[in-house]
Amino acid sequence: MNSYSIWLKNNYKSFAATAGGVNNANKGSDYYATIGNYTSIAEYNDAMSLQQNFSQMMDAKTNYWSWQSTADRKNYRNLWVSSEQTNQ
């Protein structure tokens, strides 16, 4: 199961790079959890700003993502959830 979990993790990271424009260097697990919930970093930062949660906003240069479509975002989220469930 551990090997399968690692394979799933590599799969969602590869998909994020291809469909979302993610640069996978130096990204933590919170980042990958977050990007499946928002269409882009701009949408995420807007939401954090509206909540006055400024400390949670991300630098768009180093943490950029923008899904090509809602379907891609949902597909990524499903890949990420599968990986997390397998890891557990």
C-alpha cells in the first residue's frame, strides 16, 4: 500500500504540473491540499483577503496554480483524496 500511495502522490503532482501550471519544487502537503479547493491562486488569495486571513495568503510567484478547467480541478482533487486515503 505504501508503494501505491507514493505512486498516487507522484501522479497527482504530475497532473498538477500539467493541468494547473504548478512548479512542484519546495511544496508541502498543505499546498497540495489547498490547490484542489480553488481554481487558481488568485481565487485563493481573494478568499483569504475576504476572510481577513492575510497571513494565509500565498506568493503568486512561488506558489502559482491555475486549473485549465473545473473538471481538471476536480480530477486533481480526486487524485489527491485517493492518495491521502491510501496513505491512511
